[in-house]
Amino acid sequence: MAHHDDAYDDIDARPSKTQLKKESHEIQALGEALLKLPDDRLNGLGLPDRLHTAVRDCRKMKLNEGRRRQLQYIGKLMRGVDVEPIREELAAFELGMAKDALTLHEAEAWRERLIHEDQALPEFIEAVPAVDIQQLRSLVRAARKDATAAPEQRHGRAYRELFQLVKAELLALKRQGADESAEDAP
């Protein structure tokens, strides 16, 4: 009959040193990502005071050895905190940033179409019915006039204002769509 030693089973149940290091680096990277969050979102996480203070202090530091040590300290403090809500908040923040970037690209594409294509104006009005049509037409007309000017005089005030109007309308439309989908949810 073979003798089975339970002491070896306990050793296998422990995570390896490599696994512990990997988790430590992941938590430290999460701590580094906390530095990018705006203050209002950071405050909403309900972090312990020491961790919150460490993050604020690290933001003030320049890129040097002190900052690296401070990041390690943040990682150490985070080992005692449930990191799942922090991960969720960071994911939501990054998703919001990606959506904002997508909206900016969409606004740029609409602006270019509005300036260069006649059929884009009715399409935009149909897509965004709440837009001030008179202001939109005026800005499109002025931006088209700017586009025909000499190259050094292009992209004047109307070009920028048209972008701002399109961006604001697209953001309002997306907020309205998000509000309606939130109301429809059970």
C-alpha cells in the first residue's frame, strides 16, 4: 500500500511564486490606471483614505524613482482592497472614452460630408431631427465658402463651429437614446 503524505498536497494548493508576482503586477497596473481617473470618479469608488491619498500624491510626482516606489505602495495598499469594483469603474471609464472618441470621428465625418456633398444636409437633418436647421444651413454655407478660399485661409471659424454643432447634436442624440433605453429596462 502506498503511503500518501498530505503535506505535499498543501504545497500544491498554494499559488506559485510566479503566480503571486503576476497578480501583484496586475494589481499595480490597476493602481497605475487609477491615476488616469478624474477626481469625481475616483471619489465615487469609496477607496480607503490611505489608498486615496497615495493616488493623489502619486499624481503630483514627476516620472522618476519616487513615482515608481509610490506605484508599488499603491499596489501594496490595493492588495487589501476588493479590486473588482475598481476594475468595473475603469472599464466603464475607458468605454466612455472610446465612445467619445467614436462620436468625435463621427462628427468629423459628418462635417466633411456636409461641406462636400449636397445630399448630406437632408440626411443629417433626418438622422438628427432636433438640430436647428437654420443654423446648420448657415454654417454649412459659410464652411463651403471657406473651403473655396485659398489654402492658407481654409478651416476658418465656420468650419470649427460646424464641427461643434454636429458634435453637440450627436452627443445629445446619443444621451437621449441612452436615457430611453434605460427607461425601457425593467
